[in-house]
Amino acid sequence: MQRLKVSTSCPSCGAPFEFLEGANVAKCPYCDLPLLFQSQKRILRYYLQPKLKKREVRFLVDRFRKVKGQSLSKRIDQIRLFYLPFWRFTAQAFYTIISNSFPDPFQETSDDDILTKDWDINFTAHTSHNLGITTLGIRSKWLELNLLTDKKLLKDGEVSNLDLNSSAARQRGMKSLHLYTDTKKSYEDELFLRLTEERLSLIYFPFWVVNFIAPEGKFFQTIDGITKRTLKQGQGYFELKQEKKKDAEILHPLKIVAHRCPNCGWDLPVTPFHVVFPCDNCKRIWEISENGYQEVKGEKAKAKDKHSISESKTFEYCPFWVFEIRSGQDKSLSIQDVAKLLPSEMGLFKVKDKSKPFLFYIPAFKIKNLNKIPDISFAFTRTQPELEKETDIKGKLNGVFTAEEDAKKLVELLWIDLISSKLNLDLKTYKNIKCEKGKILWLPFYQDGIFTRDAIIEYGFQRIM
């Protein structure tokens, strides 16, 4: 998805720097301090610095009227700067369409049935319809965001109230997404949708309001503070209605703190969109939480013997979320249970101990080619590999990009896709599963020409980081 650049300043040296929108961490390019953007609700707020100065506004009023063939203004009575809040809803949508018609037994099924869509929409959080603007659009060339850590940064203008809270904003974003996905299926088909990297943010947009007198009477204009374009002209003087709500949503301020290991004080890796960071010094693993960090445990898998004896081979350990699943009857599913349910999955029948819990593997590292996620997941899930744990690893331990809750959503969707292609299987009975708390497992990978290949089951793929 498109990420905008955000400007802020370092809390240590005060130097300005830029980072990508939605990043969890960054590094000051001047003092090299690693930084964590800490927010309790992860609703980040941004603002746009107006490019239109107050002294220029009166000239734009007359220019607009001249173009329209109207008389020029006689007197400017009031010029006011406002900051209008916009909600921006972004997510990575994964969905699959299940046909309710009787399947063709001779038609080959594929895991490519899982589709993806970048979803990005914005709309005003204020209910006024007199401003002449309803959306920011996607204008990344001029949307130079600034991180809003304190509303005092907007002291040069009046800040409009937040009439649409975060819950209502998410519902609106989801409604628009459902309208899009419904066009992708026929009436009798069923669509299953899950969202990852879901993010809701606020952008405060500057605009000018001018009340003036012309020969024909009183008028107002609203002018875009960025593009310097007149949005609307109307009769009478304009006054933005500001209603104080008792149940107004409280947005917690953003804190920028040092991104360091809570145990040893070592700088943690500056991987902007990761949520779990291994400390290279004390080897502890830290996950971002509302109050900073919390320690998590993870296991490393040992490479197969034929790889271990190769000293020239360098391993890169990539993280996976691993989940046990429960059926609708709250029963933990074993490999044997799933093998009986899906008899065509021959890989499951090769497992020696079928009484073990059936595990779902979800890649937790960054993959630009999102269509590869189901392939990688099914490669390990259908194999249920026998793993030995490794204590002394030789190679790079990568951080975790995919959050646990996002990985659970992918499990639900991949499970539906897995069972939907099986004949004579009642989807309604078996589609609802529950995931146990996930565990992080690092698997060894190595470079094999243009492919990245694991040292367990030898699955290779072209990985674009």
C-alpha cells in the first residue's frame, strides 16, 4: 500500500527528519538514536502545514470571482484558518470466493483462489457539508504529513471537532470495502474476507474561510490551504458549527521514546514496520505493547543434517507464527483428525506421530509478493515437518513483521480455502475454528541462486524484500 512521508523532530537532538507513515520505529539521521513511536490506541495523528499565507487569501477571492465573471469584493471582513480532521482507513485485504454450486470433480483447484487488495480510503470526520471538500484523495506529491504529538502545534488556526469517532470511521471504511468485494462475486457465491495491517489515522487538513462583502451582498469562500484552490463560494457569512459532545473520544498523545532493549539497553534493530525485535546483545525478544515492550519467547528450528555439515552455507532465520486450532466443538484438532477430514492431503499421512496437534504455519516476515503467503503457509502446514530445536544458531535472526492477530485472521481464511475445495464436505459445519495463542518459530533459510530456500522441507520461492 502507498505510504506517505511524515516529518517530525528528534526528541534528543531536536533535528528534523522524515519516516514512512505507519512505521513503528525510525532512526534519527543526525544523532543515530533509534526511536519508537508509542501510542496506546495506535491511532496516529498528522497535520498538513498550510502553504497558503493569510496575506495571499484576499487575492484568491477576487481571482475566483473574476474567472466566474462576478464583481470584485468591496471589503474583506474576516479571514480564519481552520484545521479539518479527516479519517484515513488503510488495510491489506485477503479474501476468497466460495462457489455454492456443485464443484466440477475434474477441475483442478489451486491455492491461488485467495486474492489480495490494498485498501485506502479517507473521509471527513466533521459533519459539516458547507465546506466543499469531502475527501483528500490520494495526492502523495503534496500530502507532506507532519506528526501531531500535541494539538498546540495547530495554534495558528482553529481545530474542528471530531464528530465521527474511530468506531464509526472503521465501520464506514469497512462498508466501502464490502461494496467493492461484493462486485467480485455472483449472487449465490459466498465471500470470506480478512484484513491485516489495518490502520486508522487522523489527518488535520488546513483550509481558509473568508467572509467578505461584494456589490451583490455578503459572501463567503472556503479555500484549500494546500493547493490554494477555492473549494466553495456561498451567500451569507460562514460560521463553522462546533458542538461539544459529552462522549467525545479521547485520543491518547503519541510519545517518541528511545528504541532500546529494556534488559541490557542495547539498540534494538531499526526495522520500521516490525512488531517483534530480537536483541542482538542479550538475545532476548521484545514485542511492542501499549506501554513500551513485553518479552516474548520464541524457538529456533535446527537445519536438517545435510545442511548442518556445510560450513560454507549461511543461514537466515525467518519467523513464522505457529498455531494449534480447535474445531467448533472446542476440540483440539490432531493431525489424524485433519487427515480424516481431508483425505486428499497425502502429506499428512506421511507424518509418523499423527496424534500430535495439527499446526498452522503463517510466515511472519515481510513479503512484497503477497500472493506467496498462502503458498508458503500451505507448504509447511500440509507437511507438518518434524522439527528439532536449535539453541546455538549461526546466522541472522530476523524480526517479526506480521502481528499475531493478523496471523490468526490468515489462519481462518486459509482454513476455509483448504476445506472448501473438498467434495462432500459441509462448509458450514467445519468452517469455524479457533486459534490457540500463537508461538513464534524461526526456521533456517538460505540463498539458492535466485531462490530463498528453507533447510527443513526444501521449499523455495523468489523473495522480494
